[in-house]
Amino acid sequence: MKLVAILSLSLAGIALADDAWPRFRGPGGQGVSAQSVPVELHAGNQAWSADLPGPGSSSPVVWGNRLFVTAEDREKGEIYLVAFDAGTGRRLWMRTETVGEYHLHRFNNTAAATPCLTDEFVIFAWYDAARAAVMLSAYTHGGQRAWERNLGPWKGQHGPSENVVAAGGKVIVPHLHMGGGYVGAFAVNDGAPLWQVEYPGGSKTTYATPLIRKVGRDASRHEVVISGTSIGVWALDLETGKKNWTLPGIFPQRTIVSPVEIFRDPDTGASLIQVGCKSGNFFAVRPPPASGKKGSVAWKIEKHDPYVPNPVSDGKTLYVLSDGGVLTAVEARTGARRWQENLEANFYASPLLVGGHLYCLSREGEMQVAEVAPKFKLLARTDLQPGDEVEWTDATPAVANGSLYVRLGARLDCYRTPQP
């Protein structure tokens, strides 16, 4: 499976680096790593554990020897961007943003949005109650404020959380809410606006993270794939924001699951993209062969589909984990079910394929690790003891530097195989 995973990511045009996990779910948002990390997590392979200044559900991101994560202090109305030495867990610096007080769903928090990284900057979105606007802030890896951009107002039922991604010298922002908003591109270096595509708003907010994918076999062309209740699926040219293709009218509910490229033909460049909301609305979308056309639904899953966790694919098999813990393996090209297991736990964090093993962190703070090909075999089930102060563990782990970084509320743990 390791070879298949590497091949899948390479065909998607994603540059692999063992020391980088630069966005939500890692390179390309695929949630796949060929690295080897411990299967059984215990004191003997815990390299370090660090306290965070507060809880949150944002995921850690890594660039080289630096790890970044956000945390909140709800009583003070503040969030913190914290930098750690990824090797030792030593805190390097911390910066504060004042968010104030605003309405949130009980499962949301002010430190829910995962930052993205470039070789120079750490960039993240947060909500400023005083300005009644979402802000986009960039700091250098050394902790100096580089720039800030007001993204505009936000309207929704459950509070904002916008995972931004960086590609081609641009930061792509999914500022999509009930009042409207836009998909926007901003310059990485100074935050200057480059293009915006207006979003129509509607009765539901989308929380999906954008997918950046190569167009066909042309390595020079990339597009931004966005999913949302009121638009269906949009594919926008990364350079200009022009709509390459669309697939409207497929989501009756809010979208939280992010678009993921699950299959790519190495000869033709044809691919399938997974999108979904909930209640049997989980699709594999086939992009059209030419711009200006509509995409089509290749197949769908109508039962035990996820609302929050993103699935993960090795390019051959797609592993779909429902919020209630039903794990289904399907053929990526056809959707044919291969096997199904009940993990007997609840999940918001997305599963990861690491070194050919599937890592699933439950909301209760338990890590399950399994072989998944050709069939399911549970290898380890470990209670990570998040502590009584942690209501849920919803952050997706990160993998870099031969290490697994697991956020448990206001604690960050690092596991790696000890060197002789």
C-alpha cells in the first residue's frame, strides 16, 4: 500500500516532503503519508508532551523543525498562535489575537480553523467580534507579524471556521457563509487580493476546506475545488478564479466534508473527486473532459456516510469513516464495497493513512490503528487519556519528521519510534 500511496500523491502533482505537513490533512489535503510512526502509542515511544495555553480543535501543522497550532482562552476572548520545536516540544513563541465574544455551536470553538504554511509564513483565519469580521493573519516562522487582511462579515448559525490553503504564491480562502461571501485568492507575501468569486449564500454555511488539484495531465495548470450547499461543486482556475466546471444542486445539507481527489488515471489524467454532506449524500464526482462543462456523479454511498470526518484514499481504495464509527472500504473507481467494520466510537477527526496503516482518533480520545488491505485487522486501540477537562478530541493529527503529532484539547503529544 505504501507504493500505491506515493504513486497516488505524485500523480496528483503534490510535492512530498518528510518534514512538512503544511495544511489541514497534510500535503494536498490527502491525509496520506508514507512515513513510519509507532502503531502502539505509549510512554516508551512518546518523544514529548506539551501543554497548550488553551483548548481548540484546530490541527497542528509542521514545516521543518517548527510546529504551529492555535488555542483559545474563551473567558479572555483571546486565541493564540503557538510555535514549538517539532523535535523537542519546546515552546518557541506565542502570539495573541483578541477575538472577543460571539455565538458558537457547542462543538465549535474560536480556535477551530487550521493554519496553512509556506516556506516563510504561517497563515490562519479567525473571527474578530469587535470588527464583526473574519480576519486573515500572517506571521513569519520566527513570530513576526507580516500582514493582516479583513475578509469581511460572516453570518451563520454555528460560528465561523475557515481552513485556508496555500498554493502557487496564493492563499485560497473559503469565506462562504449564509450571508454570501466569496472564494478568494490573496498574495502570500503581502495579503493583496488577487481574485474573488462571489458566493450566493443561502440557508446553510459550508465548512469544507478547498482542494488544489492538477488539471488533467497538464502539470502547469491547477484548479481550486470548492463544495457548498448553495453551489454544489465549483472548480476555479488557480491563477484567475475563472470557473472551469461546476456541478450544482447536489447538496441538501451543509457541507463539512472537504473535496478530496480519490483516484487519478496515470495515463489520461482523468480523476474522481469525493464530496458530500450527510444523510446519504456522499458522491464521487467525475470532472468533465473540457472546461465550461458540468461534472457528473460517478457513484454514491447512501448509508454510513460521514458528516464531519474526511475520507482517505490510497488511489485504489477509499476508506470512509462515519461520525458514528462505521468504517467502510470501497473501490475508489466504482464505489463497490469491499468490507465494513464498526469501530464502536465517535469521530470528528479525519482518519489518516500512515505507512500503510489507518490511524483513527476518536472523540473520546482513543487512537485505533488498523491494517486495512486486503481486509481490516485492528492492530492497536489506545486510550490517550486526554483528561477530564477535555470534552472531545476532534483535531486531526499531523505526520512529519517520522513523528505523529496528536492534539488532545489543551495538550499536544508527539510519538516516534526511538532510535537505537
